[in-house]
Amino acid sequence: MITEQTGFEIISVGQGKMSVGLQGNWTQSQQSPDFSQLRAALDVNSVQQFFISGVDLKEWDSTLLAFLLACHNYCQGSKVEFDVSGLPSGAQKLLEVATAVPIHIRPKELSRFGLASLDPSGLTRAGIKHLTDSLSFVGEVSIALTKLVMGKANTRMVDFKVFCYAAGPEAFFIISLVSVLVGMILAYLGAAQLLQFGAEVYVADLVVIGTLREMGVLMTAIVMSGRTGAAYAAQLGTMQTNEEIDAIITMGVSPIEFLVVPRMLALVLMMPLLTLYADLLGIIGGGIVAGGMGISPLQYINEAENVFSWVDTSIGLAKSVIFAMLIAIAGCRSGINSGRSSEAVGQAATQAVVISIVYLIIADAAINIICQQIGI
């Protein structure tokens, strides 16, 4: 039996049960016992049921709550039944509030490359869970879009206009820079081979087809995933941290309708326009390189006009719409599911970029395979 002036006393022990009574003043001004003293007794006796009483308890403050929380966490981790019915009602209510939300356990990093698990079964389960969560989120977005079409959604067009400007005109500079450079790179790659055959004029064919079907929309999507997708995740993650999303739910408003739908529609509207803009600048970038090879602007324009196809342009625009939806889904889902700390917001932004780029590569490969099979 352990007895202290201010502390706890083990009243009874046996048959997997232990009763402990708290004594004296559990305040910051008093030296209270540490939970490790009680934990040793719990471990030795292999307790399955733990009852704690406050009959002899006098004054108490947060010191008692810290001790009770340590007891609760131990019992929860050891699968021990924790009975606090003998405590004052105020302590019971505060402990209930403190334990209402489960403790967030960070995933263990088993390697410096950030892999959470190298176990194939664990990776499979994580992949299946991510897929089901993503499909569930897509379903909620689909329901919200249906309500929007029916005029029943809580979506503000003012927000839609703001997000259109953020996703469109504000992205012109970075899209311009990347598109011109990508067009020049395509031209350099083609010129290195075509010069061997004296067919350097056909560099226009390579630049136009490659830009319209593939590089223009893909590079634009990658830039937007790093710029806009991460911004969506950071915005919604910060709102989650500040409990703004909880407030929206409390008011009976769907966060999908109010927060996700305007962002997604803005990106879906802006992506095709940015893709056309990127295609034009990419072709201009290729023309700059072609001019350095001795090809006149007129020759380059004529060859580009001959190879230009509305089919290629339509494929690029169709990709842009799909890519925009994937970027918005990845960014918004990561933000809404973010934790409530600054670190969690950063992780959500990183996750949004990584996931959206993976989505883009998979979707691009799938679309190209489909186009090859149907012959376009």
C-alpha cells in the first residue's frame, strides 16, 4: 500500500482489478506524485479494470487533469477499463472534453525518402484507403455540382470570380516563361536530328504537334498543380486549423458546395484558356530557335499552318479540362483533410502537389493510349 499526504493510495488490488483513492490538494502549489509511480503498480499487477476515487480529494486544478489524462492514455493503450465515476463531476466533464478527440499519431518514417511503410501489405491497404477516400470525395463533389445545376447549392459566384482571376491572369507570367522555354527545348531536340538530313524546316512540325497534343497542356497543368493546387490545399488547411470549416458545417452549409465547387469551376474554366495561351507561346518559342537555324519566319509559319490540326488542339483542350479537375480534387481534398497545425498545413500543400502530379501523369498516359487505340 502506498500512502502519501497529497497523492494517491492503492485501496485494493486483485483479480485484475485495482482501486486507487486520491488524497489531499492536487494543485500547482503542492508537490503531486508523478504517474510513473502508479504505472509501475499497474504493470506489476496486470490490471484489467482500474477504478479511481476522489472521496478524500480536496482542492484541485489542472495538475489533477494532467494526472488523469496520463492515466486515461495508459489505460487506452493497454486496453484497461478506466472508471472515473468516483471523481468529482467537474473533473469527469473536463476529462471527457480532453479525451473527446483521439491523439494524432504521426506515421513512422522508415526511410529518409519519406516512405511511411515498406511493407507491401501496408502499402496496399494505404493505396486502397486513398482510392476509396478519393472516390468518396469525388462523389461529394458530384452531388454538389448536381445541386449547383439545379440551383440549390450554397455556392457564391463572387468567390468564383475571385478564384478565376487567381487561377488565370495571375498565372500569365509563369505560364509565359515556361511555355516559351518548352517550345525552344522541343525545337532544339528536333533540330539536333533533323539537321543531319537537311530537313530542319520540319522542326515546325515537331514543335506544333508536340505542343498542341502534349507539352503545352502538360506543362501548364504541372505549373498549376504547384501554384494553384498547393494554394487551395494551404487555404483550406488554414481554414481547418482556424476551425472555419467547422463553423461552416455548424451553420448547415456544405463545405464542398461553399469552398470546393467555386475553386474547381474556376480552374476548369481557366485551364483551357491557359492551355491555348501556352500553345501559342510554345510555337513562338520554337520559331525563335528555328530562326537561329536559318529558317525564315515565313517558312516556319507556312509549315506550322500545314501541320496544324484541330484534332490535336481538341485533344489538348480535353486534357486541360480533365487535368484541371484532378488538380482541384487533389488540392481541395488535401486541404479539407488537413490537420489542425501549421505543420499539417505544410504537409497538406506538399501532398496536394505530389498527388496531383501523379494524377496528371497517369491520366495523360491513359488518354494517349486511348487516342492511339482509336486512331486519333
